[in-house]
Amino acid sequence: MERIRQINPGLEIFVAAQPENSICADCPAKNPRWASVSLGIIICTGCAGVHRKLGTHISFVQSCTFDRWKPEWIQKFSKMGNKVAKIYYEHGITEVILFVSQICS
Ligand SMILES: [Zn+2]
């Protein structure tokens, strides 16, 4: 968290606000430090690579600790985060599908 505070002090508050942000939005990896700015989620290094392959029109990936975020990116993230994103993007998806998607990634 210290590195996020140094590079993106405004972002650190919102990352710390949700315990769900300490786990990758797409897999069980702990302490993720990448984000899909466009989706408003925190993801691990491995999942960041997958998101990058989707293209920036779907998932715009930035590091929380190496890239300096624009204020509008932080503003957007403040309204989402992993907790809200899971409710929004995974609404109606059954536990079986979620489990399969995690073990196949
Ligand atoms: Zn991950």
C-alpha cells in the first residue's frame, strides 16, 4: 500500500476502502497491484496480462504502483472497486460458472 500512496496518493484511499481489493478481481491472488481502469477493478500481474490481450477498448490496464493515474481515472475507480464490480459484472452468474472460470484461468 505504501508504494500506491507514493505514486498515486488519491488512489490509495479507495483501494484500502474495500477489503475485496486485496484479492484479485479475477482469481484468488492476494495483494494485486494492477488495475483495469476502464472496469474499475484491481487485478494481479497474471490477470493484467490477460486483460491487456483483450485490448484497451475493453480493459485499459495500468499499474497502481508504477503508473501515475490521471485524476479522472481515480474518480472512476472510486465508484467501483472489486466489491461493486463483482456485484455488477457477475450478477446472475451461478457459483459453478464462477468456479470453472477461476480454475480454467
Ligand atoms: Zn488474478
